[in-house]
Amino acid sequence: PIEEEVIEATRARLPKSVAEQRGLLATWGAPDDVRAYLLKRNLCPLVAELVGRGLDSLAATTLVGHRVRRTMGDREVDALRVVWAVDEGRSRGLPEDAIRDLVCLSLLEPTDAFDDLLQRAGYRKTTEKSIRAAIRREIERGDIREPEATVRAVMGRMRPLAWGNAPLGAVAGWVEEAAR
């Protein structure tokens, strides 16, 4: 006979019913285009773990359903590695856009320590003041021929400096402000 403990341990690893998982996806506001992938790959528990750790539910579903899916394709997703990368990035105060990139990089480089991932991503610690000064310098160079392209061009140049130091949406706002 099979021991009750073995049965319970096995039962705990089984996915929730599809109906329960669909309900969770709806509650989380998961985009339609990620739902089938999350269900098929049994990744709802990973999303639930990320949401339980404080990640916004839409951000968690799109991180796993879009970014991780593009990175991993049909390969197995190491849920512990995803949670680790999110936790480590948040504990260091990194912006969400950098954390998303680092989650994907961590899956591709499963033996790298977090500092190694940061190095691979080209992270250079800097301050908001330094980023804003660099934005002003870029705009003052005046080498962008079309004024309407200034924001895009400067943002493209600032991304490597700003990545991991400030949310890229905020940096775009600083560029727009400086370009006025």
C-alpha cells in the first residue's frame, strides 16, 4: 500500500483544476494572449507566487506569459530561478523594467550569480542627477537633424546609462522635459 504522506505530497504537486486557474487568470487581469500558455505550461502557480510576493498581477502575468515565453519557448521554465531573480532585483531597488530583463537573462544563464547577470546586462550604477545631466549634454550637442526625433534619439543614447538605475518611462519623461 502507498503511504498517506506520499499521496498527499503528490496531490500537493498537481495543478489546480483548469477552471480554478482560468478564474485566477481572469482575477489577475491576464491578457488573453498569455492565458493558454500559462495554462498549458502549468505556470499559474509561478504567477501566483510572484503576485504573493507583491508583484502587480498584470506585471506578473505578462512577465511570465510574454517575456519568459519569448525567452524559453518550449523549454522548461525554472520557476525558482524566476522568483529568485525578481526577489533579488527588488531587494536591490532595481526598476521593474530591469528586473524583467534580468529574469530572462537568469533563465538563459542559470548558473550566473546576480552580480554576473548585472554585468552581462551592462549595468553601471549611477544617479538620477547624472542621468539628467547626460540628457542635457545630449540635447545640447544639437546633432539630431529632425527636432521631432530628438526624444527618441536621446532616449536611445540614454538607455544604456539609465538601465537599472531608473524606470525607463521616467527617463523618457526627463528627456521630453529637457527637450522643451
